Amino acid sequence: MDEGKPLDFNQLMGQRKSFEEQVATQIDTIRQLAEQGKPDFQYLYGMSYENGWGVETDTRQAMAWYKKAADQKQAASYNAIGNLYRMGNGVKPDINEALRWFRLGAEAGDSQAMLNVGNCYYYGMGTEKDLAQALHWWQQAADNGNAYAMAQMGDCYYAGFGVDKDLEKARHYLSQAADKNVSSAQYRLGLMYYNGEGVEQDRTYCKLLMQKARDGGMTEAQAFLDKNF
């Protein structure tokens, strides 16, 4: 980040390479902006405490800063609080409280919170299992740009899970997720291109997708490459 320029939250969040280092090197400025009451930086300062970026890990401090951001309706902070309750980090585990915060985040437009609400309905965490509601929230998350929800919806349309099987929709969602480097989507899409399922068969592109999935940690992709290429 250029010295002398004001710290821009959206620009900082867009720095995917060495994100932790980006935050750590700017931690004093982030703290100052958080203390000035800027909600995005209160959220980011909470993330720093949760993950130990430039400060000692302290989940109680993380919760405190997330709640300051949530008081100003910073959407992602609701989801972060929900995750702390879900995992019991710095607080007693409470899935009902987690779901309450996930709902608040979803209503505020946070796509990760939408995904988590869907997961709660799917697994019956803090609520009755309800596949229709799970699909509704996964769809909402995907439509709001969440890459993992796109992969989830792609898998659902590929398998006809809770929806009518639709390989064109499967390809649409999986392609979007694969472009965002979701390795499971790269793997599934690779299978589609290998077999010509809903797409024109293209084993060269399949190999590329499988290599990307392997590089993202999918052991199944390496096994597929070893067997087929």
C-alpha cells in the first residue's frame, strides 16, 4: 500500500495475496480507524484479534470489536459473531445464538451469513432440518456472489439434490465457483468436461481444471489425474 495514502477498506479486503501480512503491517492504522468508530475497520480489527494478525490472538477482544461493528450494522460482523458462538471461541458454544446472528447477517446482505443460515437448516443446527429452506439460503448466497454457495448449488443441480437435475445450471454455477478458485467446483466441472456431461467433451480443459483442483488441495483430483492422464 502506498505510503501517505489513506487506508481504503475495500482495497485492503481486495488484497488476496498475503492478506494477513497486509493487515499486520497496517494494524496501527486499522486500530486508529476502529477507535474512531469506522465500522468496517472495527470488523477488520476484530478479525485481527480472532486470527492473530499483527496482535496477540484474543477472541474476547475479537467479539468486542465485532459487536461494535454490528451496532453500526456492518453486515459481515454479524456472521463473524455467529461463527464465534458456533465454534465456542471466547464464548460458550450456543448454536441457537449463532443462528440468530447468522440470520441478522443474512438480512443485512452478507452472503457468507446466507450460506451459514442454509447450512443450519441443512444440518438441523439451532432449527429443524429443512432442505427447502437450506436451498433457498444457498441460492440467495450464490446469487449474492458467494463462491462456496455457487459450488453448492452447482452440486445440487448436478445431482438433482432437492432440485430438478439440470446440467446447464450445474455448469453455470460450477464455472463461476471454479473461476473463484473453489477446488471442489474445479473438480466437479472437470468431471463434466471429461465425460461430456452437459458440455462438449474437452479432456484438455478437464486436465487443467483437475490440476487447479489438485493445487487447491483436492486429493481426489490428483488421483483422477494419475488414473486418466
